[in-house]
Amino acid sequence: MLSESIKFCKRLFVKATESQKELYLAAVIILVAIISFGLGRLSKIREEKTPITIENIKADAVSTSSTININANKAVTNKNDKIFVASKNGKKYYYAWCESAKIIKEQNRVWFSTKEDAEKAGYEPASNCKGLQ
């Protein structure tokens, strides 16, 4: 099939006049440029995606899924990372990456390490932030 296509193209090119050969050459150059542009766009899209990272957890700590969650929460609190945020003027708390949390002004943000800390301060989980409920 491919060899037949190549033979067909050669026959067309051999029988073509000088102006037709220039036209074929221009068409090939344009097609190569379009394909190259498309491949460049595809490679850029791949670069923008966030890679997934997998962290090793000790084998003895991985007995059940609840153990994994407990250990993950301990790791967060040990690092003093604040992943929950609320507004001084509001009643709900969010994950820091939720869209609603991003619109809270910096001076009005209250940070918490755990859900329990946020609830002790009088805040409730936001219903529009996936994973809190």
C-alpha cells in the first residue's frame, strides 16, 4: 500500500511540468509546517500538566486505609502546614486549593492545620469544597 502510494506520487511528479513541480513542493512544505506546528502544540500541552508524585510510606504503617489517612494527617500537622482556611468574617472553612478559598482576601484569612482545629474555632465545612463532607 505504501509502496504503491510512493510510486503514484513519483509518476505524478515525473509527468508534471515545472510549475506543477513547484506547486507540489510548496504543498509538501506547507503540510510539513502544519504537522510540525501541531506536534509542537501537543508537546506544550504535556509540559503544562502537573506530574503525579508518589511518596513511599513505611510498609508497617500501611495495614488499612484508615491507617494511611491517620499517618497522612500526622505528616501534615508535623510539618505545620496549614491546609484549611476560613474567613474572619465567615462561618465556613475550605481546603486552601478550593475556588471559594482563593477569593478570601489575605488579611481576612484564618489558617488551620486540621479539620478539628477549624471546627473548634466555630467554623463548619463548606459544602462546595469537595472532600470536606
